[in-house]
Amino acid sequence: MENCKQKQCINELSTALLKLLESKGYSPGTLLNYRRMLLQISIFMKSRRIENYAESVGDKFMAHYNTKKNYSISRQQQIKTILRRLNDINKGIDYALLKPTPTIRAPSQFAGLLESYLKLCKSNGNKENSISKKRKLCLIFLWDLADAGCNSVCKINAKFVCTAIIKQNNKDSYKVICEFLKHLHETDILKNDFSGIIPKYRRAIPLPTTYTDEEILRLENAIDRTTNKGKRDYAMVLFASRLGMRSGDIAELTFENIDFNCSRVQYTQKKTGLQQTLPLLPEIRGAVQDYFQHARPNVDNHHLFIRAQAPFDKISTGLIRHAFTAYFKAAGIDISNKKHGPHTLRSSMASSMVNSDIPYTIVRKALGHTDPQAIKHYAKVDIEKLRFHAINVPAPTGIFAMILQGREKL
């Protein structure tokens, strides 16, 4: 008989899981698929005289299931998802749409080393997303130190640091690791300051990817607005193409952010933490009302945009990016070697405004930029205007002129 810390009757677990999924709004077809698979698990357990379910039972069932037939990867993934939800119910873990990303911990010899540095980052005004990235980069560095043979904080030296830094594939980590090492020295955790041996690296700022007004119109028209999903996606795209909103801000929009009486959109930018107010343009108003009245599922969720299928949670930035890619392709727009996410519509709007001689201050306010120099970046893509500022090529002189005239050879 199966022996495990969590073990319950499969029938009770199945009933609890189906009830949970039903409360989340899962369709009858999906629930039927779950019922069929849960029944197969129950039959599998009875055939082996296993009385109670445990995670190891699910592993054995998966192995047995794969030996019966050569199932597709997508089918196997469906079974894994059902087993994950069953295991969560068995362990009393709250429902999660996606499998949580495992938490990376520091090597035991460096445990707690990051805490004061991350606290400093927070006090310096770093957002949670930035702190999370810095934590990940520093953890990779600490594991590389451990792999190099450094078994304690007091043993950290220039040789170990150099060995670990060479392994860094992401050169953006150099600046973070430099700050981290400097902090360890300033807080007397490290006797020596090793930040000076970290290479200096400045990433080149690429030109923004932009699309023409005609291409953006084609993108908008490629959306099938006769479907519920299309009505949602059309409104979503307009917030990016007409107002230049970031995908993270679109995903977080709530009904409280939309003021129909004053025709404005008010929200707090995730990236800057600053309040932003934009006009609720007539076409956006119409798209939002069409979505809300005819397509949005009638569920208790204060977010404006929610998933088209159960569970009806708010949309994610990943879903937005996936939708944009699909519509770029449907519109027949060439996206080869070009970015094609929602941010490109923001870049396109900014570039169009700058190239239409709209003052930088107005463009900066429309995009919610805090850096006065940020908008000038978009002016680089207007080649025709840049031609007016081109410097005339000077006449050739000296040895170069003689080579051109054929009087000298290379």
C-alpha cells in the first residue's frame, strides 16, 4: 500500500478538484476531460490495490500511461497539469494557473549574504521587478563562486571572483555584481573591495523598432471583432497603438481607471510609480464598451481585461505579447528580424509624434517619461529629417586625393 505524508481517497480528491475547477468557470468540455482522466487514475489504483492517492502514485500512473501509447507532447502536458492540480489539492496548496517557478537559493556557505544588499536596493527606490532581477544575477554569481571552489565568505578572493565573472553569459550582470561586491566591502563583510576587477560594460542602445501608420492600421484591422476574444484584443491593441501604454499597465487596468464621464484614463505606471492621465479617445471608448457589453465574461473581477477562457483571471503580459505576434502575422506585416511586441506600438507612436514636429515636452508627457532626454532616442529613426543635418563631404586632399586620381597606389 502507498505510504506518503499526504494520502487521501482518490474519489474525495477528484470531487474536490472538480468542484474547484467548476467554481473557476471551467467549461463542461474541460471538466469532462478531467473526469475521464481522474477515472483512469482511480482504475489504475484499484488494479494495483492502492487505497489512497499520493504524489508518487501520480508519477507511477504517468509512467504507465506513457508506456500504453506514444502520446503527443501536448497530451502528456495535459496529464501532467491534471496530476499537478490533484497533487495540490492533496497537499492543501492553493490553486495556481501555472506551475510556480522554483525559488533559487544561495549556496549554504553564502546564505543570507544577499539580504542587506537587496534591502539597500529597495531603499534606493528600485522596483520589485528590478530587485528580483538583481537577486537572480547575484545568485548566479554566488553559485559560480561555489563551483569555483570557494567554500566560505572569508575565502572570497580576486582569483575566485575572476573565475566566476568569466562564466557570466549576461554582461548586464557586471554592473550589478560590481555594486554587490562594493556593498559587501562597505558593510565590512569583505575585507577587500573586489568591485574594481569587474569589467566595465555598457550595452549599446538599439534603435527603437517602429512601424508605419499604415502597418499599424493593418494590424488593428486584422483583428476579428466578431468574436469575444477579438473584441477584447482590439480594445487592448488600441490602448497600445493610440495611447502608447505599456503592456504591464494594460494588463493592470481596472474599471476604476476608466472615467467615461470625463473621457480620460488615469492609472499608476508600474515602471515609474507615477500617476498618468490620458484621453479616452472615442475609438477606445467604443471598443471598451463593446467588449464590456457583448464579450466580457460576467465574473466578479475588477480588472478590465480578463482571460477569454476559465479561469477568468486578469490577462498577463505574456498573453498580450502572444496576441500581438499573432495579429502582426495575420496582417501580413514583415516582422523578420524586428521586434513585434506591444512596446513597438509605443515606440511607433512616439516616433510618429516626434517626426511630426510635436514638441518633446508633449511627447514625453504622453508617454509618461521622467527623463527629458528619453524622447530624443525616437528622433534617430527619421532618416529624411536627419538628411537636412548631414555634413557635406570635404574635398579629398593629400595622399588620398592622389590615390583617387591614380597618381599613387596603395
